[in-house]
Amino acid sequence: MPHLAGLLEELERSEPAQAAMAILEGSLARRSPEEQGAFWRAVDIYYVSRKAPPEATQAMEAVSEFAAAS
């Protein structure tokens, strides 16, 4: 997955990317492990697979609940 390696390199070089990641990590730290897992599964579904497997609906519902609680 060369595109993911490029994103990680960008995160290491980019101050705005580091700041955004710090905000994201701070927000996720206030969530339960289940909510954190649901968030990262949704990210994976969207960015990596670009397909919507059956569990995508459940993950997206969890992310919607996560966003509404923020």
C-alpha cells in the first residue's frame, strides 16, 4: 500500500498534519475502546477498501453516533 506509506511520511513532515492528528487523538482518547475501534474501522472502510461490506453499515452507524456525541 504505497499510498498509505506516503500519508505516514506526510504526517511526519507536515506540522498541520501533526496538529490535526493531535486533535484527533485527543478526541478519541475521550471515547471508549469500542467507539475508537468503530471510528478506525470506518476510516479503513472508506480509505482502504473503497467498498462497503455488510459491516460497513454498522461501523458507519457507530461513527454517526460518535460524531453526534462530540
